[in-house]
Amino acid sequence: MTQITLHHITKSYDGQNAALHDINLTIADGETVSVVGPSGCGKSTLLKIVAGLEFPEQGQIFYNGHDVTEIKPQARGVGMVFQDYALYPTRRGEGNLAYFFEVHQRSAAEEQARIKATADLMGVDFAWLLGRTPDTLSGGQQQRVAIARCIVRDPNLFLMDEPIVNLDAKLRERTRMEIKKLLRQFAITTLYVTHDQQEAIFMGDRIAVMRRGRIEQIGTFDELYYTPANLFVATFIGAPPISVLPATLENGQLTLANTTWPLPAELGDRLPVGAVRVGVRPEGWRLDAPTGAALTVRHIERIPTQQAAFIHGTLAGSAVTALAPLDYPTVHTLAVAPLWENALFFAAEGEAILHTPGTPDLF
Amino acid sequence: MAAITVKQLTKRYGDKLAVDHIDFALREGEFLAMVGPSGCGKTTSLRMIAGLEPVTAGEIRFGERLVNDIRPRARNVAMVFQDYAVFPHLTVFENIAYGLRARGAPRSVIAERVPAAAKTFQIDPLLGRKPRQLSGGERQRVALARAYVRDAEVYLYDEPLSNLDAQLRHAAREDILALHQQKGRPSLYVTHDQSEAMALGDRIAVMRAGRIEQLDTGSALYERPYNLFVAQFIGTPGINLFDVRLRVEGEQIWADATVFRLRLPDEVQIKVRAQVGQTVKLGIRPEDFHVPKRAPFPVSDENTVHGIVSVIEPAATGCAAYLSTVREPSQDFAATFKLRLPATYLGKEIPLAVDTRRVHLFDPATEQSLLTR
């Protein structure tokens, strides 16, 4: 039962460039927050500060309202899972789980009871892993032992740093589901760091998007996707990424390339006159639109496993990706128009957002 | 005639067969992706074709020419590696020019081609930099440009995108396809990621334990897998598998999973008459579950499964939902939808209609498909 609060955390390694700049974040009890961003954005530093492996220059960290900023990592009750598993190589699975109880001189009865309870919760085949040394286990199995080793200690908080990055694609898909189920089951407050946006979306109840030491936005996937805080978040979330095209607004009409469309009145009234940029996600295009602009097709990526295709091309010099049915014909050009109820609008320069569509109402 | 022919190609390390008598042919201009779990022999196969790994047995031919004993450089292949293999002490320009210089290309050709290649991959402003001043994505584009300036007979790729971020990977796929379309030469691309193989390959070879399990177009692998391994390997989320007993009731064959049962369509029934009474594996692809109101086929209790939603994962094409069956023994399965299921359905029970025309059935002992071949 732990709520984590980061209050105005600032950290710099060289005294000038901030590795973390005024980070404020609250993780609710039992919640999983994933932290995602390009390499060097400060996400691993953030994790180390929460763990107590690094200390902030300014700001405080609270566990359940208690200031732990100066508390040593061992006393924080944190379970950490790393990308390289870091199991004790000479110990079997069970020995890895038992280590904590030996070091802390807990009773053998407690040790056995906790290991048994954890193994039961980890699932049917976990007992088999307890009898094996790490070198005889696959990456995914080692990672399960590493997670169990955290759970057995009954931690206040889970910290995971790219725990499945070293697994191959198929194993990663299975392991992330196992981790997600375990986090649900134990309802342990978790900070999950990854560079992979899809993994962040999957694991996190909320997702914090970081760049250059700052949290650009934190929210559920829908909030980040439909109401991004700025151009960076809009382009970072969503794959294939959003297309951003320069356009001009005048008299409630939008001109993009050589095509002019009337905007819905409530949208036209809200936007400034002059140069803007319009952002359209792959599913936000109307294909073969009667009043469309010409999209020059570079390549049609057909994905039978998603029963869909992506049309990659250029529209008036800007790269565009549009979602299409799997059997869409192979063409060299087609007429497309943005679906205005899904479109985003950005200022002509910089990263400011002028309009977001908000979460759509499907039912 | 095929551009590259591989016959009974074998690689043995001690008593381990890394590549086990594989056969395949690459057509002129074809992009072939080789995919499989780690240790399946895909990279070893590629390295034998490149000449970086001696062949234990079998033949590799470029056109008519047997190249088994020809040194890598004389094979005229261009290769792109996972770790980019750019030279740290050389500038971007010199890295791109390296293959041309090594083959004695005239200075005028280098002066013309290197900047053109750099422009194609949008690294022309970086020509004077050293690799350590570049990001991972930029380094990979240097490696691609280095392959691009060559006039190689064959282009080989060894997991070139696995060190890139998700966002960069999408752009880099486009770069690789651009390179391939420009060159029009046969290309072999090795990856452990089936979605990458599906996005890039004209055809895909699925490997396991040194053997090619199936070589086909992406849609054929997906729709008509020969065996359980291919069915499971291709597609994400993976195919859902249920142990079912085939039972006859009212002159119809049903697949009975105890937690649900489905009446099989006539065209499937014809193929599994001999298995009636037996337990087989039923495979249902995630997108063959439909929200009943939007199913493109009639829905009844003969094709409906109930599940409790545990996770909803958004995707550009809609969403994936992870569910568990309602009745015991509870089993997890995944369904994908063209719409975004709202988060309000988390923890709720929903009915899903199965497109039974698209199900798969496998023999549990041989793991072969009962419906294909």
C-alpha cells in the first residue's frame, strides 16, 4: 500500500544541463505508471532517484507522505527488475528467492511460507523454475524468477527498467502479458521504464512521456493520443506516426496544397486565421474523397496480421501515412481529405497545439 | 532462372546442426525475409550466403555460379548489420565510400555517388561527422547508404532494425524498401520480428531448429499455415489455441472446448470427418472474433464465445483486447477489433462472435494442419 509522490525533483550531473528538470509526479497506490521517451530523456535517472540509487539536487520524494529523499535504498522496500535479470548465477531459482531472508536473518519458517505463497501466485509451472540454475533457463524464465524474487520480499514499490528488452519479439509479447497480470494480481505500485511506446501503453495505467529531463505529459493513452499537450507528444505517441502538414486558414476555409476545404463552423471559429499546421493520424484520412487532395503513393504496406494496409506517400511535399483496407488496390495516386472531427491543429512554428479532437464517442 | 539458389545447405557446429539441409530460391528483384526465434539458424544461413561462414554441405549459387568457395569480397554482396558496423575513425563520407574505394572505384564515381546516397537517406548534412556524433538511427542510415552506393549482386540484411526505437523503426523500414526498389536486386533479410518480416518480405521463410517450416507470401502464411509452429509464430497477438473434442450432433460436427462450443462450417467439416471423436487443437485468430452487432456473418449461440475483458491495448487499426473465458477452466485469449473498445468494458463480460469459416485445426500429435496441404 504505497503512494509515491515526486515533488519538484531536479538533478544535473554536470551542474549545468539538467538531467531532470522540475519533475512532479504522483503514482497512486497499486497504479502502474510507465515512463517512455527517447534515449537520454532522463527516464532511467528518474527511476534511480525513486529507488534511492541517485539523489536529487532539489525536491523531495514521498512514500505515503513520508519524506524518503535522504533514506537509503535498502530501507525503502523497493523491488527492482532490470533488463539483464541480475540473478545470482550459482543459486537455483529457490536460492534466488531465499537470498533476502538469509541476508536479513529471517526465520526459515517465514522464508518457506513466503516462497510457497509467491510460487503459488506465479502460476502452475513456476515450481519447476525454482529447481533450476539461471544458465539453464530462457530469458523469459529468468525474468520470471527475477520478478518472483521481488515479490517474495513484499515490496512497497516495483521499479522496472526495460525488463523485457532483451527477449525476442515473440517471447516479449508473452512475457509482457505475464508481467501485466502479476502487477494486476499483486496491485503493487509500479514505475515501468521503457523506450518502446507500445510497451509503455500496454503496461501503464498512465504513461509519462519524457524529453530532455522533463515530463511533457502524463495521462492515459486516450489522453495522450486524442489530447496531446504539444507537437512532440502528438508525434511520439502513435505508430505509424501522425502526419503534419502546413496549411492556411481563411474565411472558415482551409487550404492545403492546392486544395481548399470548408471547415465545420465550430472548428473554423475556434482557429486563428493564417498559417497553421494540420495533424492527421493514419486512421484520420478519408480515402478516395470527392474533394480530395492528391496523395502520391510511395508504397502500400499490407499487413495481413492486422487485416489492414498503410499507404505511405507524399502530399504537397509532406510525408503522409493513411490507413486503408487490406485489399486496397495498388495505385500511384489517390484523393484524400482529412476527417475534420479527428484532425489536430498546431501553430505554424514551434510545438504549440491549437486544437485537439478529444476522445471520440463510439457508442 | 533464380537469382540465388540454395540447395541442401547445411551448417554443423560439432554435433549441433545449426542449419539442416535447407532449400530455397530467390527470384530476381525479390525481397525474401527469414524469420524465426533466436537460434533457429537464420543468421547462420545469411552468413553462409555472404561467405562469412564456411558451408558444411550443400550448394549456394548466384545465377549459375557456384559460390561456396568464393571469398566474401569476390561474391559482390552488400550487407547491413544489426550493430551498423560503421568504422568509428572514419567520417560519414568515408564510411559510405568505403566499399567503393575497397573495390577500386574511380574518384569521380565516389564524388558523385556518396553525396547522392547521403541525400537519399537524409544524412547529407552529416557527411563530415564521425559516428560517435550520430544517433543510432543516423548510424543505421549511414550503413544503408553504404549498401546503396554499391552495385552489388545481392543485398543481405542481418536484423538491421533491432537496435532502433519503435518510432525510428517505421521510418527505417521505408528506407530499406526504398533501397530495395532502387536497386531491384535480390535481397535477403533476417529478423526475429514477424511483423517486420510481414511488412518487408515479398515472401517469408519461417525457420525453426535449422529447418524452413514454410516459405510463402505473408498472407498465405497467415491464412494457411502448414503447422502449429507457423500458425503461432506469425501474427501478433498470436493465434488463440483451444483443445477441442470434435463431436457429431444433429449430423453436424462441433468443436467442443467445454468452456464454449462452435459448429464448424460445412467446408471445414468435410476435412475433419476422420478426426470425429478425437481431441484436436482449434486455432482462432484474434481478428476473427467480432463484436456481434458488427459481425459480417449471422450470429447465434452456435458461434458465440463469452469472455471477461482484462486488458485493452489501443492500436492504430483499432485495439486488442485480452480476455479470459467465462467458465472454468478459464483460459486467456486475445481479440482485435477495428474500433477502440472503451475502457468502461474492463472487467466486464462480453459476447464475441467467431468467424468459423476462418478457424484452424491441428493434429495435436504431428502438429500438422488438418485444413491445409
